[in-house]
Amino acid sequence: MEDIELTNIEECNTDIVDISVEKEVDVEIIDDVAVAEPNVGTALQAFSHNLQITDADAEGQDSQGAGNKGRMGERMVSMGLITEDQLNVALQEKKISGKMLGEILVDLGFIDEGVLSAFLAETSGFGVFDPRNTIVDGEALALLKKAMAVQHQVLPILLKDDEVHVAMSDPYDVVALDTLRRYLPKNLQIKQMVTTSAILAEAIDAAYGYASSIKGILDELEEGKEQKDVASLDESEAFSHPIVRLVNALVFDAVKLGVSDLHFEPEDNFVRLRYRLDGVLYTAQILHKQHWNGISQRIKIMSEMNIADKLSPQDGRFSMNVGGREADFRVSSLPTVHGENIVLRVLDKSSSIMPLSDLGFSEENMAKIASANSKPEGIIIVTGPTGSGKTTSLYSMLNEINDVEVNIQTLEDPVEYSLPMIRQTHVREGVLEFADGIKALLRQDPDIIFIGEVRDKTTAEMALKAAMTGHQVYTSLHTNDSFGAIPRLLDLGMKPGMLAGAITAVFAQRLARRLCSSCKVEHSPSAQECKILGIDVPNAPNIYKTGQGECMACGGCGYKGRVAVVEILLFDEELNEVIARNESKAELKALALKKGFKSMKDDGILKVLDGVTDLDALAKVVDLRV
Ligand SMILES: [Zn+2]
């Protein structure tokens, strides 16, 4: 028994485990957890109990270890979550108040609760299972019978690739883990999530008591048992109501597939649910019209809308943990002749911030960005229509320059993703507008300012002013290409002389669908394709197109994911002179091309030649005729 336990513990390779070897390390983490996050705390105390560490030990270790600043604090500093100074302030405070370090850091506003729990989950090696905002995956649940789950106090909550996430109150329970390994398919890795035994027992009952797959719930609804009105449910009833489970299951399904929007569209006799995936809409479900009242009410309750009002358009939002990821949903309702049309936009915080290279930025474009970022002042503008991925690129850029040495502040409408160490402000019409917001931000000593969007003259003026007074300003504009930014700003009433020199770079981008790498087919391009690609027919390299037939990876559509097609116009003295002389967009373009400017079309063609996308997908987002 002793041996087994050790092997298992070593496998997990976490700090909690280290307790048995090196007590001082974890004690502090454990006692911090206890205060910061009650659920985790109890669970972690349970493990420490198993590992023969008592609270009394913990207290003793904590006071002894106080002199060496605490490993938890030092680790946070090394991870860049807090600064050395902030740690010292917090430790000072700890001496006075005797509170736990984590709690103090939150109280002082150095980190937020989310960062603290993420840090604790990471250092303990396990995520935290909270059934209140987690949707249990029907597929995972089907892997284990209820009796087994109850006996061993385990709950499979998510099946993802080759992993199964299992909620446990004691993630070191060797017998339970062995049983799971015996009953679950061999190729699955078990990933433990922790919670308290009371919460777990309740979650097991709730999850196994009712169908949780979309089909199961729809069948149950077809049986047509009398159901309570969704609007009158209290929290304990909500979990078991079929409409509530149906909405959860639909949301789960959509997020798992990587869908960006869910459209609930009531028609005369039915409700169509369409998903937008990689920019394209397709029908996912046809639902009975009789359920629409319940479903729409449920969604409106979740997003804190007024359920009594069915005649005005409304906005709302809610967040939910889906498959271990925190996802935000922006919800909008619009009355139509057949009832309220509801659209959910998925803001998946974890998937949104990717390195620029993963988004599809070429090395040449990355070098241009580095050059733009190296200028201490000036405006960097990203242009493109809605859905062109400009927000994602801006976030990725900010994330790359995010550093303890700079103060980055943002004004957004709304704040779509929260970034650590960046102060983000939500702009609201009538409350805090962009122009006033910039004025207020400038008094906050920022180095870098991100203004969600320039839509009017005052905002444009303030942004330019900020850029000319030693700040780097990032913003977005609604124009078609990078050259369109200058006339747009002139339209907003800016003077050519103000623009010249203030703008560092203008980006334009589109998202083209990526060819599915599992089924794409190589072929030699036709004469016409060669003409578009700008290559000679005799020695044309092979390019790729979508595969035919069954493909598990892309569901047979031939595309999977999207890639950014980008152009970056970097300004220099000569280009600035063209702007200052108020010459036409054509003049500007001619000069830029002479200097080797690469358009979105050029960038897209490189991606076609690289086999990342094809001409069909590219033609849908970039004009290939010019
Ligand atoms: Zn495929």
C-alpha cells in the first residue's frame, strides 16, 4: 500500500505532494488556499490530512517560514504575477493582519480572485471542479455507471481528445484511480479535478439522475411530462429541469466544437439552431416550437435580461465553465414576427490569446510588427470588417508587449477578454465614453493605450493627442484595407498635418478558412490558377485543395480553423510627406508598392502556395482580381 501510494504521488508531480518530502514548501500554499477559496481549501485539507499533515503543523511551519518571504510569494514574482515590491507590501500587511498571503494580494488589488485560483490550481497540479458553473459532458458521464461513481466518489465530467476529466474529493485515492483505469478505455489519460466530498456527492446525484445529452433531453421533452415554468425555478430545482439541461447541453456542444455564435431562430412551426463555425453558419438542431418559450426564458434569465419584455431588443451576458475553460457569452435578443430571435456570441477566453505566429502572421509581418512596437509613440491601427479577427490580433499584440516594465491601459466596449496585468476599462454609452475615457487614462501615466475603436471625431482627436505626447496607441477602424485608414480619419475631421508622423502602422486583415490537414489533396494548378498566383505554368509547384468524402478531422467539409491574411503598412518619412501633402489614396498606395508593400492578396497567395488555404477560401475574403 505504502509503495503504491508513493508511485502514484510521484506521478502527479505536484507541490502538494512535496509536503511529504519538503514540508515547508506547501504548508503556506495550503493555508492560503483555505482562506481564498473555501471549496479548494477543504479539499486540500483533506489531502493534507491523508498525507499526515495537520493544520497545527501548517500553522507552525507558516510562522517559521515567514522569514524567508514564503515560496508562494516568490513563485508569483518569478511568474510575473506580482512584483517584488508588491510582495513586500503584502508581507508587511501579513505581519499586521495575520491574514493569508493570497487573500492579502487580492485585497490589495495586486491580483484578482481568478488569477489566484488559477495559480493555486496550477501549483496544486489539479483544477477545481465547481458544479455551479460547470456543465457535465454527457459523453464522459456515459463512460462510468452511477453505482461505480457513487462507490468511489468520482464523477467523469469531460471527455476531450485522449483525456477524461474526473472530479474527485481525494485525487490521490489509489483505489478509485485503479478502478477508473480498469473501467475507462485504456487510451484515456485521467485528469483529476478537485472538490469537496459534499459537493461531489450532490453533483453525482444530479448528473446521473437526469439525461444530459442533447438527444436524451429532447426525447425526455417529447414524452411531454408536465414541467414547472422555467421562470419560477429556484436554484436547487434548476439543475434537474429538462429545459435548463437542454440549454446547458447545447451551450456545451457548441463550445466543444469551437463554435463562435449560436443563433436560435424561431420560425412559424419550429426553432432552428444554427452554429457559426470558422465564419460559416450551418444548421445544428431543429427544435420543437413548443419548447421555445422555455428555452428563450432560460437564456434570458442566465444573461440577466428582462423576461417579461418580449417586444424590445435586449443585451446581456453570462459566463460558464465549459469543459474546464471559462467562457463568456454575449447574448442579444431581437423580436421577430415568429418570436424572439436570440444570438449567443461565445467569447472563449482561453482560445482567444494566441501568439501572432499561430494566428498566421508571416515572419516578414512579424518583423514589421516588432519594428512598429519598438517606437515609443504613435498610433498602430488595425482595420477590417466585423469578424475579421482584428480584436484577436490586437489582444495577441498587447499580450506580446505586456511586461512589468510598461503600464498598459485599455478602453473597450465591451471588455472581451481579461488580460493579466493590463488595466482594462469598460466604456459605456452615456456613462463613460471613449473620448472622456482617454482623457482620464492619460492622467494614469500609461505607456501604452488600447482604444477599442475610433468611431467619432472627438475620439480620433484624443487618440492622436495621446500618440503625440509619448504614448503608444493601439486602436481599430472600420475600413477595407490599410490605405483606407487615412481617408477615414480625414473624413472624421482630422487634418493631414496631424496624421503625418502620428501613425506608425496600419494593418488590415481577413480570416480565410484553413485547409484540413488530414484530408487536403495535392494537385497541379490550372493555367488560370497560375495566373492568379502569379507563377509560370511550366514549372508551377503543386498546391492543395479540399479532400473529398469522409474525414473525421473536419467532418468532411475540407476546412478546419482559420488563418489570418494580413497586410501591414509601415509609415516612414516619405509616406508621411505624401499624407502631409494631402495626396490621394492612390498616390499613397503607389509609393508604398514601390517600397515593397505586400497586400492581403500577396499574403494570401503565399498561404495558398504553402498549402495552408486554397484559392476558393481566399477569394471569399480577399479580392483576387486586383
Ligand atoms: Zn478533413
